[in-house]
Amino acid sequence: MADELRTPLTANRGSSLLKACFNGTNAFLGIGLLTVPYALSSGGWLSLVLFFLIAAISFYTGLLLIRCMDVDPSIKSYLDIAERAFGTKGRIIVSVIMNSELYLVATGLLILEGDNLHKLFPKFMVKIGTLAVEGSQSFIIITALVILPSMLLTDLSILSYVSATGVFSCLLILGSTTCVGAINGVGFHAKGALLNVVGIPTAISLYIVCFAGHPVIPTIYISMRRPYQFSKVLLISFILTIMTYLSMAIVCYLMYGDGVESQITLNLPTKDISAQVAVYTTLLIPVTRYALMMTPVANGIESGLSQNYKNWRPLRLLIRVALLFSTVLVAYVFPYYESLMAIVGSIFVVLGSFLLPCLCYLKITESYRNWSYKLMGTVGIIVFGSLAGILGTYSSIAELVAY
């Protein structure tokens, strides 16, 4: 996730094929793991066709980014691609999109932590004088206080190693959740709906969140010892990611059917050991990832400061504390995890993973000048992404208004 459980790894030159596959899988296998069962329950079994379609499109647009980089060897990042295609304005726009996605995902991490802690300790509340804060909101405040020390670090190079636990955490959550159904009596007897037309926009938005790793693709590509093997790396990463997401969605839908919660951990019985493993693994994610995800946002703000204040440490700390406070406020006022993730998918991931790769490719390679099947396919992706973004955004806002 910018996923969510997904955090870009720092590139090391000369990465092997195996390490590149690991980094690629870690980039895409993220926070969508907790919401993909809810996405399946929203759309029904037939919505898996859309899941595979979105996966195929995401794989193809990942290759388009590499084609853009091959045109100009000086391109090293997603922002460089945007600048090469649309100039300085393009770079600024993409920077805003990427940072907004990271900001909202970080907000989602606070909601995630609050919801899961509230499930474990439903009677807990915080009292400040005459003011009493209960439910998940109280845990959002506590989580922010726990995260605060990590936000005061302006150099997070050491914490970047934490992101290497991403794949392991996801596999551990999948394995322990499966054990709940297989061993602890829940079973796999729910049938679920074949198709739920009303929930299709939500399903599409949450499926799109599962493949939100495109900003990391250029970093992985330039870090490889043999860049010509990247197509194989991307294919392996996508196969592993798809298998993990698909397994989680099917297993949990068979366990709970249409009763699947927005976060699957909220369904799990808290007294079972395997369920506790899944929940507590999930609890570690916001604490270890929040600062990593918000650092690029803080750096983006600092880059806009004048030279007199750019390296002034008190101001840098103030910016980070203000960002933490603002996400707590947003999470407190709008504690609707599934709607927030759907908005992230339908707006920011659609832009970063669908539309921008296609538009940058057409502009940089000038392939729009010659009509071909590749051009038709690229235009088709732009149309599909636009429709998915519009319908998903409308559906998500409608759900928030309904709350």
C-alpha cells in the first residue's frame, strides 16, 4: 500500500532476481489482504472475474511504466516518468496524488488499529476530566501516542527494514485465519451470493486497492542486477500476490458468507489462539508502518519550504506532529475503514496504477500517433479506469453520507 501493509523498500543496486521478486511481492501484497474478503462479499462470487481483470490490467500498466523508462535512461522514479511526459506540472500532480494516497492509507492504519483493539477490549474507555472517549476512537488516540516517538525521527533509514516483514505478516494472517475455519469449528459452510450488483462498485474499488504498488516499480527496476529480467519478476510477484489475495477472499467468504466484516479480523473469535495470532499480527502493522508511510508526505511538505527553514529541526518535528494530529482527527471523525479504502482505490490507485501509466506511455512513446491494437487496449484501460473511479467514488461517498 503507496499499500498500505505495503511500504516501498529502499533500493539496493545489484538486486538478484529472487530479491527483486520479494520486493515486488512486498510492494503489492499489502493492506488489501484484510479487505479483499469484504470486497468479495460485496460483489458476490462472479465479482472474482473483475478481480482477475484488475490484476491483468495492473500487470500490463506495470510493464508500461518500464517501457517509459527504457525510452530515457535518466528516468529513475515514477515522478521522473511524469515529468518526462507532462513537465514540471505533471511531476507536481503525481507527487500530490502519491502523497494523498499515503496520507489516507496512514489514516486507515489508525482506524484499523482502533477497530481491532476495540474488538479485544470492548469496555475500554479514556476519561479526560468530564470527557469520556469510548470505543475504537479511544484506541485511535492511544495508538497515536504510541506512534508519536517514531514520528519524531527525521531519519527513518533504520525503520525501513521493518517493511521486509510485510510478506511474512500477510502469510501469517492468511495461515492463522485458515486455521480458525479448519480447526476451531467455524468451518467453510457459507454459500454466499453469486452476484450482488449493488455492491459491484465497492468490490471494484477494494480490488483495485490490492494492486497499489506501481510507484515502487521504477525503484525495483533500476535496482536489479539484470533489468531485462524484470518482466519475469513482475509476473512472479503478481502470481504470488493474486494467489494470496484469492486464497484469503475465498477462505473467509466460505467461513462467514455475507457476514464478512470490512476487516476480516473483526469476524475472528478472540479466544482462539490462531485468531489471536491473526489479530495481534494485524495490530503490529500500524505501529511499525505509520511513520514509514508518512515520511514521504512530510518530506514533500518540507521541500516546499524556503532554504532558511528547510533544515530547521523544530519545524520539521512540528510538521510531523501536525500530520499525526490531523490523521487522528480524520480517523476520529470518519472511522469507516471500508469506505476510506474504497475512496483510496477509486481515486488515487485508479490514477496511479491505471490512468497515469497509460497516459505517460502514450505521451512519452508517442504511440498515440499510430493506430494499433496496443493503442486500443491502452485506451480501453483508460476508459475502464475512469468508469471504475467515478462509480467507486460515488458509491463510497454515498456510503459515508448514509453513516
